[in-house]
Amino acid sequence: MKVLKFGGTSVGSPERMKKLLDIVDASQRQIVVLSAVSGTTNSLVEIGKAYLAGDKPKAALLIAALKDKYQFFIQELFAGEQYLAQGKEVIDYHFNLLSGLANDLFTNIEEKVILAQGELLSTTLYHVYLKEIGVPSVLLPALDFMKIDEDNEPVVDYITSHLTPLLEKHPENNLFITQGYICRNSFGEIDNLRRGGSDYTASLIGAGIRSEEVQIWTDIDGMHNNDPRIVKGTQPIAQLSFDEAAELAYFGAKILHPQSVFPAQRYKIPVRLLNTMDPQAKGTLITNESEKNKIKSIAAKDDITAIRIQSTRMLLAYGFLRRVFEVFERYKTSIDMITTSEVAVSLTIDDTTYIKDIEAELTTFGSVEIEKHQTIICVVGDFGTDKHGYAARVLEAIKHIPLRMISYGGSEHNLSLLVKTDEKTEALRSLHSRLF
Ligand code: ADP
Ligand code: ASP
Ligand code: MG
């Protein structure tokens, strides 16, 4: 059984939604994961912010504007009065729920309920549309099987044990529709897998049911060798290993949610990145295989903070790094890059929630310097220890750009550089023109 995920632009208009059946083969048993209609989650984020700020009039205006969009959407999606009326009921239900939150005490629990409405709307409307055109389908509520634990980690066994019976209930049915992004947390509350999380849903379902393949359908023909929003003339990459894809996703290639590769990797499920606007294009295939002798792709991750801890006590001391890492562990802050010298260590983080506390604790070890507005540039390719010349080519390509950190040798397929965010565009362009 395959899992097909369609992103926001792939369901972004009634025409697009109708065209999904050019790709989805209704004669095959498969699970279709849908994102919210493009722009919806951003609007829901704004509505949540308005409520949190106590600005109910602003929330009401935002809700009304979003509802208007959906009124137009259903006018075009449905042909007959009966189904248009059903569509209207769906919209009324979800928007009444959004407006109704004005009466409650508003916390981040309610905020997550708001964020979930986008995927609930898109999947329900699509389900009603399939009914109208006479294509049988079953709508599976993701909140019944998608779960994260106390550490916000998805639980694959839970997905397997809760999704399998739902599928078995409908042995005759081929097409199953479900929501990307949304889940329940360890308290049973509505939660989500973070922005862009529908990719993660697809991969988790793929892992949960040991799917034969996961397909991520989006608005571009696969993973490109550089960020197409910044660099002209980028090219799709035909084949990537799970490790390479994970690295690119984590370091900024927006086409994939950062964690979405891991469940598929664990159960060796091939992932294909495909283009809804050009279904014949080859896209990218992600498997265990890696193409050798190649620099493959470049990605960039912004909003990075660099921290340098300098200490003469570090000289010849063992246990120093452990104590430094323990500080970050206590504040549940993960470290991306690290470089060390005999008397200093530099590292980077992207989550600065606890930066003040972290800084205060690190100061007990020595002097601490913090630099914001940094960008990690990640070059992915075959950097095996038997290779020579690749690192030199990378550094040569950006010799005119000041480098704050270089990380090489952590894995065989990545070289990371830290530059000021102001230098990012030039760094990406220069690397692109010299490496590809
Ligand atoms: P969806 O809504 O389908 O999930 P996203 O907007 O999340 O789509 O991801 C697709 C977008 O990712 C592309 O339109 C492209 O602009 C952006 N992108 C960034 N880096 C890359 C890359 N290396 N390769 C392909 N797309 C990328
Ligand atoms: N709708 C969610 C978002 O915009 C999840 C997704 O599209 O993957 O982040
Ligand atoms: Mg996405």
C-alpha cells in the first residue's frame, strides 16, 4: 500500500484539488495525506496570535476573511446544490469553532486546536467532493492514530496498532484520506508535528503500515541542488540517500520537513519527491543508496546563534565538554555545529528560548561570546575519508566570504560552514556557480 502526500499548493485551489485524481489511482488501495489549503495555516497562526494577545476584534476579522476564501472555494469545488450545502455545513462547523474560542480562556491548548482546522477542512471538503463525483473513499481521522509522546516524539507502534484496525474495517475500500500535520500529544490534547509536518505524517504512516513507498507531491520536481528561491538555474537531484536527504531537510531545504526522513529510513521505505504541476517529471528518489564521487546539493539554515566558550581551564582537562553539553541538555536545546580548539569551543543552536539561562551557566566555565544572525550552509555529497579535493573546492568557492565555523568529518556526506546571514545569498550563489 502506498502513501501519497499532497502539500498546500497541491490542494491550493478547487481546480488543483480536482486534478488530484489525475495522480491518485482510485483503483489502488492507498492512503492520501493532505495538507491545509495553502495560506490557511499561516492565517490560523495569525488568528491564534490575535487571541493570545487578547485582541478578539482582530481575531474576528481574520476569521471572517479566511471564511470568505472558503466560501469561494466551495462554490467552485462542488457542482450540485446538495453537495454545496454539505460543503457549507463543513465550513460553518469549523469557523463556528474558531469564533467560539473567543468565549473561552485562551491558552496554547486552544491555539493548537486552531492550527488543526486547516487540515480538517481540506480533507473533509475533499472527501465530500469525492462523494459528489462518485469515487468511494474513507476519511480517517488522524487524531485517532497519530500520537506524540512526552518528548514530542511520534510513536510508530501506536500508529501501527491504531491505524491497522481502521484500515481493516474497510477491506473493500481503496482510497483513504487523512490529515497531515495534526496529532494528539501525551495528554490526549490536539497537537501538531510543527510547520511543514504533513511530510512527517506521510513518512510516519508509511512506517506504521510498512508501506511499499511514500510519495511527497509538491510544487517542484524534487529536491534541487540548491535553494531555488535564492539561486537561479538549480537542478533536480535524481537520487539521494536517506542520510543525505535528512541532512538537506534539517539544514533548510524546505521541500522536506526536517524529521520526515527518519521513519522511512528506519523501515527502509523508499520516498519519492514528485511534482503535482508536472506529474511526469522524474523527481527525487530517496533510498539507502548513495551516488558516489559527487557533490550533490547545498542548503542553508537561518536564525542560527553561535556561542563561543573560552576557558584556560579547558587546557588538558577531561570532562569539560561533557559539562558544557550538560548545560544544553538541561535546557532541552539541541546543538547543530561544534568546533573545538585547545582553549575554546564554538557551537551553534537555533532555539534561543533559554539563551539567557544557558549563557549564565556557561559563564561559570569561562568567557562566553554570543553572535546572532548566523546561517549554516550545508554542502552534501560524497566526502568520504578516501576522497580528496572536495573540501578544497568548497572553500575555494567561498574564499571571499568570512567564515565563522567549519565542520568537516562529522559524517561522510556533509561539510558545514557558518557565515553571517548577510553573506548567505552570495555564499549560495558562489558555491553553486563553482561546484555545479
Ligand atoms: P508543500 O506545501 O507541498 O509542502 P513546501 O513549500 O513546503 O511545499 O516545499 C516546496 C518548496 O520548497 C519549493 O516550492 C521550493 O521553493 C522550496 N525549496 C527550498 N529548498 C529546496 C530544494 N533544495 N529543492 C526543492 N525545493 C526547495
Ligand atoms: N499545513 C501545515 C503547515 O503549513 C503542515 C504542512 O503543510 O505540511 O505548516
Ligand atoms: Mg511542506
